Amino acid sequence: MINQLEVPMFLEEALPEICLDLASGKKNNAYDTMNTLISFTFKNIKEHNFKMVKRCFKIADKLYSKGNAMVKGAIENVFVYSFTKMFLSYPLEKQKLLSMLPITLYSLYISQIYHKGC
């Protein structure tokens, strides 16, 4: 299981392009690291670098499957939670982004938006 202290190292190894973003600012926990990953993902959507966006989605999915409860919570509450903002910010790219999402992340997103009481 990957714990919150191992997430930055996992990201640096799987996605070397994010190293500068991880180095800037203090990343004390999995939630801060997920904020960095989602910012990096948004930047690549803006630049229409969909190959990199797909890599970000796959890495988040892999972290979710291999992470402990803290890591999973950070992915659900930061990364997946940001999908609504992502789709509203990039409406023309929404269908393309949805088609790239791994099924686990998509399922988490659907569960969030259709959760009772929301």
C-alpha cells in the first residue's frame, strides 16, 4: 500500500514533468499533493496536451488502487471532486475528458454527483 508520504515520490517517478510543481510550495500531505496533480492536469487541458492529461488520470487511478485509506480519501476529495469544475471550465473538451477517465475514477465521480442529499 502506498501511504501519503510516498505519494510525491510515486508522482515524481511516474510523471517526471510534475517535479517542479511538487518542489514549489510545501506538500505536507496527500491532499496538498493531489492539489498539485489536479493543477498540473488543468494546465495540460488548457494547453490541449491530452496525452499528458490521460497519463495524469491513469496515475491517479493507479494511486487509488494501490493507496491506503488516506491516499484514497485525498483522491476522492480533491482529484475526483475537481471534475465538475474541470468540465465547467472546459465545456468543449468535456466529452473527450470523460472518454479518457479510467472506470474507477468515473465511478467515483458519478457516485459523488448522484450521492443522496447533494
